[in-house]
Amino acid sequence: MKKLIVISFLFLLSTAAINKNSNEVNNIKTECTFKPKNEGIEYYRKEIKRAFSLLKKKKKVIDLELFKTERAPILSIAFPEILRYDSYSDYLETSSNKILYVNKGKEASDFSTGYFQMKPSFVEELENYVAVAESLKAYEWIIITNKNIKEARKERISRLGNFQWQLRYLKVFWFAAEHKYQNIDFKNQHDKIRFYATAYNYGFTKPESEITKYQFIKKFSSGANTDAPKLAFADFSIDFIQTYSLFFNQ
């Protein structure tokens, strides 16, 4: 009888321990998988999904131009611009600014175009940076050579009107940023993406201290609605990494 009581007591103890451990594991899982919603980001979820849908249609080109490990980080830094992209407005604005840029340069017309809303001045700055950075010689193919100024501008405009070329410029920008900001000790990949995305939007030729300050300034909105919450540009880049990385890493 005593043996039976002891065995029953030990059984109850072991059951309690198992239940406790099970609860702890469940709690850990909850802590790991639970991601609190960013209400500001969620306000734009419909537009974010539309932007992702546009990018999803270009997956074949993306897979062709970018290695698997590059895709999500590189796309993330310019993803917020796709929220602003409108094909009809883009066509009208580009059509009315092409001639002005070709004839008089970026001082006369420096317009944003394409999915990644790139400007001629951005490409010119990228070309100039690659031209003088010894470790970026592999990317000198973006530099337009053997043409006069007007012909070079025409070629630049033609490239900017092509998604594949914008993707190439974006890739070169990533590696230019890797070179330019190599001395920054980023805490993690998200911090790096936040900084690179800000540099892309704010201007990578701007002082590093200004880019650092600008990272969390909430000025970005994708539409004309003045009541829409303002977010930092890079907030959308981080959401892209958290939400869509797996799709582009396939």
C-alpha cells in the first residue's frame, strides 16, 4: 500500500513538471512568433500589398539580376518608392521632362520615374561614385562612355524607363553603399537596411551625420490624404523585410 502511495505521488510530481515545461515552451513560442502590429504601417497595408503585387510580377527579372541572398535586402531599400508609383502619372511626367533633361540637364529637370522613382541626378551621382572607387571597378559598366553629353543623357533616360536597368542601378547602389559606409558598425541587418534606405531616399552624397538624423524623421506618406499618418521612409523597408523576404528568397 505504501509503495502504491509513493508511486502515485511520484507520478503526480512528474506530470506537474511536464505541464510546467510544456507551458514554458508554449510561452517561448508565443514570445518568438508574436510581432506587435505597427498601426502606422497597417494604415498603408492595402497600398503595401499593391506595391508587392507590382514587384511580384517582375520576379523573373529580379531572379535573373539578383542572387537569392541579395534580393530581399536590395529590393527593400527602394520598396517604399513603389507605394508612390503610378504608371499613368509616371508616363505624363516622364514624357514632359525627358526633352528638358536631355537639352539642359538635371538642373532644368530632375524628375522621379519608374518603380523605384529614380532621378537622373541619382544615376549621375552613382556613375561618378563608381568611377572613382577602386573596389567598384566591376560595376563600371553603368558608366555611359563614348557619347557626348546630350547622347549620354538620352541613354540615361532610356535606361531609367526600363525596370531591369533600374534594378541594376539599385544593385550597384547597394554595393556602393557597402563601400561608402563600410566603417559604420551596424548592430544588425535591420539597422543597415534602415540606413541604406534612408541614404537612397535622402541622398547618399549627403553627410553621414545628416542621413543618421533623417532615419527616423516621419515625413513619408504615399498619397494626397493629409490625414494619413506620416512614417519614416525606412519603416516600409523594414516591413518589407519582415513580410516578404521569404517570397523573394525562393
